[in-house]
Amino acid sequence: MRVLVIGSGGREHCLAWKLAQSPSVDKLYCAPGNGGTGLVAENIDIAATDIDKLLEFALSQKIDLTVVGPELPLVEGIVDRFKAKGLKIFGPVKDLARLEGSKIFAKELLQKYGIPTADFKVFDSAEAAKTYIQKKQAPLVVKADGLAAGKGVIVCLTIKEAVEAIDLIMVRKEFGAAGRQIIIEDCLKGEEVSIIAFIDGETIVPLVASQDHKRIFDADQGPNTGGMGAYSPAPLIGQKLLTIIIDKIFKPLIEGLNSEERIYQGILYAGLMIENDQPYVLEFNVRFGDPETQAILPKLKSDLAEVMLKTVDRKLKEVVLEWDQRFCLSVVLASGGYPGDYQKNKEIKGLDKLGGLKDVFVFHAGTKKDTGFFTSGGRVLNISALGDTIKEAQNKAYKAIGDIQFENMFYRKDIGDKALKSAAA
Ligand code: AMP
Ligand code: GLY
């Protein structure tokens, strides 16, 4: 099978690494890829959003399966375009990619199918939004409707902050058209966790639960990022809670969509808040999480290419995922300035020292290969490690990081601490 992975982050290196292990994959491409994907696949210089060129490439190279990493091409309809040409592609169609592309679309579906989520109201004028919040109590959450690179959600601790958030999105138009409409949501309390599942329109096959670390600094301080590290499984989610999540969230959504003849295929990522053992949906993503994937796939024993094909062919009920029972923990190494403007072109040293380490995996994100490996993005590398306990996985990952250096490299020192605390509780 000839497979194309679209994207250039740590998630895509991890997907490509796992797909390369599949006996059915003869040739693997990654577009545009990064320094790491070049080690397991052939990088093709086409941007992840250049759907015309990607389609041309897939047709001319007779690609049997295309795997879309990031949300943007999905939201822009890459799946519909490939399918129209008879090509197999893993991901939801444009209509359903709106579960991530439009928070209003997602919230209205949640409401329609009685799926637990925070109460909300939609506004298309700053004035009406401000009048509404005067009657509400803080904290409140203000969200731009559209994609805003993970920055369109502002948790406001006071009404004054909420007014500022409305101004930022609707008056100063910080996120452009993504902020034409906003949602104002009640603030939920609890522990965040994500459940990512394969869905073929009918069967739901969850991956092991994972926990991201969104804030830039230790102890969840500072601004939100794409994610600074993750671990799986998340001890918070036992079998009982997983069953509740599937029964109260995934099933009603997929069955509701089916009743409207909308067939969801691909990955659905539910960002959840768990309060008093009950899950509430914070957000949906229509693709694998980054860095969650780098903490999940090293545990997967099953053949990823086969599972993806079964998802596309609507045969997921034949699949039972097999897992390594150990914990996996992944730490992001970032470049100075991230999540704001960051520096690039810094040489990465020490990668060669990690090659032989057992159960330690390096997934590249913002890297490029030249005379050596150089930084080219904000999140640069992910160091993942497997261990019998979270502590062991944590120790292995941080020990390996000790060998890596680039100018102004930084990373969170507390990835996994939350799991250690909840395990001790
Ligand atoms: P989202 O992109 O919608 O997941 O929002 C990003 C982050 O904002 C989430 O991971 C939560 O930490 C926080 N958040 C979003 N919605 C809420 C809510 N209703 N209550 C509390 N926190 C929220
Ligand atoms: N790590 C969060 C995300 O992938 O959206």
C-alpha cells in the first residue's frame, strides 16, 4: 500500500513512524513533513493546505491511503475533494469537520442531542454580548466561533476580563473572520482529559485516554499553547467513566448525525471536563491531538494502517485494538519565545545520543534537516518514553532530554505530576 501523511508536526512524525511499521505499507510519503518524518518517509514539498497539489500528487503517485494530520485541510474540504476522485482518505468530510471548525456548529449539535456541555449563548454583536454578561456572574468563557490556532478561547475570571475578551475578538478582530460570531459559555470546573476515538460512521473504537498540558509554564501557569506534553493512560478515566463517556457523548452524537444522514468517519477527539465523575464536552477536534498522539501511539500494538483502512471502509467492527499496558509520557521541547514569536535555525545537538535508548522515542515537530537538524518551529521535539509506572516513564523521558540541546530550548518540568498526584490520592 502507498500511503501519504499530510502535515508537519510531532503528531505527523509519530503517525508516519507508526505507519512505517505496518507490513502492508510499501511506500510512505509525508507532505510537507519535517526533519523527523524524513527518517521514516519521503518528504514531499507540498503545503498541508495546498489541496490542489496534494490531490494531483495522490492521483499521479497512485496513493492508496491519505492520512490527514491537521484540522485546516479537513475544514477546507480535502476529504470531499479526494473522495470525489475515488481516492481513499482518512478523516471527516467538510460538513462534519465543522465540529472543530465552528464552535457554534458543535455546541448546537450537542444541545440538539442532549449531550452534556456548558450552557452557552451565541452572539454576532459585541454590544449584545456585553449586555448579556452584565447579568451573568464570572467566571465566564468567551470563544471565537472559528479556528484561531488554539487561541480563540478566553477563560475570564471577571466581567471586566470578559468585556476585554469580547473587544479583542469582535472589535479589534484579533482572529479575523473566525471571530465574527462568539459563544459565551458558563465556566466548568474539574479535571480535563481527552478521549480520542476511531469512528467509521457506526462503530466507535476509543484509544487510551490521555491528558495534555496546555499552559506554557509548570503548574499550569502562563498562556495556552498547542500542548507542552501529555501522558497516557490518564488514571482519571477508569472503565466505568469511559463507558459513561461513550454512552453519553460519542454514541448520541454519532447516532444523531446518522439520523440526519451525516456519516462521521475518521478520528473524533473529545476534550472533556470531568466534574463529580461526569463528563462535559469542552471541545471537539476532528483529528489526532498533538502532543497526545505522541503519548498514545507508542503504546499501540495494532497495525495502524489496517485500523485506518477499516475506518475508511466502514469495517471498524472487525477491529480490537491491542495495547502495551505500560504508561507513556511525552515532553515537548520548545524554542525561546513560543507560544509568541520564536527563534528558528538553531542547531539541535545530542539527538544521536538517544538513538540506542530502549523505550525512548524522539518525534520531531519544528525541525528541518540540513547539515544536521535545525529548529524551524515553536514546538521543536517531543521526547516520549514508556515505563511500567508514570514515574518510570517520566524519569526516562527527562533523563533523555538531558542529552539534547539547542539555544534557548525550554520545556515543562512537571509533565505527569498531575497523574502522580491523582494516583496517590
Ligand atoms: P477549547 O479549545 O474549547 O477546548 O478551549 C481551550 C481551553 O479552554 C480548554 O482546554 C479549557 O481549559 C478551557 N475551557 C474551554 N471551555 C471551557 C469551559 N466551558 N469551562 C472551563 N474551561 C473551559
Ligand atoms: N493538544 C490539543 C490539540 O491537539 O488540540
